[in-house]
Amino acid sequence: MTLRGYGGFTPRFLRGLIEEDPAIGDFLETEPGLLYDALRPRVPSYNVTDWWRKQGQNVFDQYQAATLGGTLSQQTFLDYLGEYPFLEEWYRRSPRERGQGTGLLAPRMQWQV
């Protein structure tokens, strides 16, 4: 499974739109959820796509913390998402954190009493 693809748009495509009309960039910076939805990974697996759909606020909070903490110097959210390690974040999580059942790996025991 690969998470390298973007959800319909690439950071390069969006940067081109913003260069043509800077108002689009201003709008996307005020609506980070739209920007995240445009760039989040979409793969054939429902679990992966659904998990990343729900992570938008967490990713934005990480961006804000890095910006306020001084580790990012004037980096836009678009730039942050362009460098965000989606694949590494997915595999760093346990199956339970990703919303995947572990039933197939460890079937439940049933006691017959």
C-alpha cells in the first residue's frame, strides 16, 4: 500500500493556482480544512482514507505548534503539507490507533462452559 498520492491535487498544482491568483492562497490559509482535504492521501483502502480524513485537525494543530514554537520560520500550511510524512505517520501508529481491527490477527477465544 502506498500513501504517496495526493487527494486530487498536488502542492505544485495549488502553488500554480496561488501564483495566478493570490486571493486563492489567502482563502486557503484561512480555511486549512479545505487545503488539508485537497492534499490528504486517498488510497483504495477505506480504513486508510477514513483515518486520514479524521486527522485533519491533528495535523493542523501540529503545524500551529511548530509555527508557534519557532521550529518553522514563515512556512505556509501548504508547504507544511507538501513535506508532511503521511506514510511514516500511518505506519508509526498501532493497528488499534489506525482504527483497524486485530481480530484476524488474533481471533477471540470462546470458552465453552
